Amino acid sequence: ENTSNKIAAGEVVEKPASVIKELVENSIDAGASNISVDIRNGGISYIKVTDNGSGMEEDDVEIAFERHATSKIKRAEDLDSVITMGFRGEALASIAAVSSVELQTKTAGGTYGMYVHVVGGVFKEVRPAGCPVGTTFIIKDLFFNTPARYKFLKKDATEAGYISDTLSRIALGNPDISFRLTSGKTILVHTPGNNDLKSAIYSIYGKEVISQLMCVEYMDERFKISGYVGKPEAARSNRNYQSLYINKRYIKSRVISYAVEQAYSSMLMKNKFPFFVLNIDINPQLVDANVHPAKMDVRFADESYLSRAVYMAVSKALSSNSL
Ligand code: ADP
Ligand code: MG
């Protein structure tokens, strides 16, 4: 079953950035208000993720590495209303199958914490440990036992760039959490976690973008749409500056991007894409997040109704700005 974990790892873990996405989403699910990530060699040789979340109970630390172990779905009906980031119970098993994983974790109620070391899916050590409340994961030597995957890793700087983008995107969707990404002494991302989206945008994109934002606020029976769109002059030459969240989960949706772009279409020049950070809150029962392990491609009921709502929300922001 070690082989099947290695194969499954390919779906969840494609590069260091995907490891970090999974670990950080777990930290968010654990209620952390502070999450810090440190990397070496673009995360290939070393990734450390520390959170101040709930921690894990002594009895749960080993189970967490089993495939399909998840503490997040207790009953089948819960699948209908998944609001946590992860719920498949595949990430830790997959990551541990292709790397060395050290875990230190402690709950607020526990008298001591736990240390676990797993290498290539095999437990090397499980013992009590003194540590603060929360969880730290250290991942070393990603893909050491899967040379075919290792070969596809890019240069350190390129992998670090993917990590930086991934963490920035997660940070923009969770302005109530402080995120910090370092590569040695270099700080790549640092958001305040003061629950102000504009401050998070400022930390990630800087002063110029901040001076060109328009606020989006829209609500109907099904959707609440909020966030910021850039003024037409803040448009970019690619879609890397577009971040969309459904119930705080980052997703890519051409249909929604297109709806935003349609609202701008008379104002934007060709080959320009508006800047936006938009949150859509939908009743979780209308969202089917159980689509792909990477979970970035969330399907939702009635996409055309939603894209119309996005079009209206953005048009409203644009017209109130031009008054
Ligand atoms: P999933 O997130 O889909 O449940 P994972 O493989 O990502 O599956 O994680 C397995 C389990 O390990 C989680 O359900 C959770 O109980 C526990 N866990 C993982 N990371 C953390 C963390 N940072 N803090 C607390 N619990 C965690
Ligand atoms: Mg998870």
C-alpha cells in the first residue's frame, strides 16, 4: 500500500508549493491565527510550517498519516456542507510517502506534545515531546524516493516563486490570519492578519495597487460578493493578479474571470486583465468541492447565475467609482 500512496502522492503533491498548500490549509482548518513557513532550496530540501492552531491529540498523530484519515467528516451528510479546506484525508499520507516528515504537535489540554518522524511512509519514531500548543511540520528531501518526480522539479528560485504565489493567494483569502514566508533570512511574504483585506493586499502587492482599488459589495439571496477590483489603469497583462475565493477557498474559474472582464470590457484595452481579489460566499450546500484532489477546480451549482451576479457586482463598483 506504500506504492499506492506514492502513486496518490502524484495527484496531491506535484511540487513543493503543493505540499505547502496542503499543510497551510490544514493549519487554517486547525483554527490558527499565525502561520509561518520557512523554506530552503525552493522547498525541495526543506519546508517548515508552524501554526498556533488546535494541535493534535496523542491518539490521533499516527492515524493522521493514514490514507483517507480525516478528522473533518464525521458523517456522510457532512460532505454536503464541507467548509473546511481539506476533507479527503490524503494530503499527509501522500506527502509522507515521498519525503521525510517530522511532526511536533500539542493541544491546549495536553500535558505534553508528540513528536513523529515518518520517512517514505515508514514510521521511524513516535514519542512524547515538549513543545508549544500548535503544530509544526518539517518536510525534508521531497521526492527522494521518486526520481521521476524529482526530475521534474524546476530551479530553486522558480519553485520558491510558486510557493510565494501560493502563499500570497492563501493569505489574500484569509486576511484574519497572519502569514509569513521566509527563505532563510529573506522575507518573501508577511501579512498582518488584522482582518483587513486592504492591508493584506498592501503587504502582497504594495502601495501602487492600493491606490487603485475599488471596493466591491454585493448581496442577493444566494451570494455575497465582496473584495476589491483595480481601476482600469491598474490592469495587468496576465491573469496572475486575479484572485477568486469561494467560501474562502482559492479557486480558478474562467467563467468568473470572464464575467469580471466583461464588466470592464468597454474600458480595458486589448490584452489587459483587471486586478481583483473577490470573495464569494455561497451556501456550502450549493458548492461541490469534491471534484479534484487539488481542490482548486470547485464546481458550483448554477455557474451562469453566479457569473451574472459577479458581472453586476463589478459593474456597480465601476459605476460608483466613475461618479
Ligand atoms: P484532511 O485535511 O483532508 O483531513 P490531511 O491528510 O490533510 O487530511 O490531514 C489529516 C488529518 O491530520 C486532519 O484531518 C487533521 O485531523 C490532522 N492535521 C493535519 N494537520 C494539522 C494541523 N496543522 N493542526 C491540527 N491537525 C492537523
Ligand atoms: Mg488537509
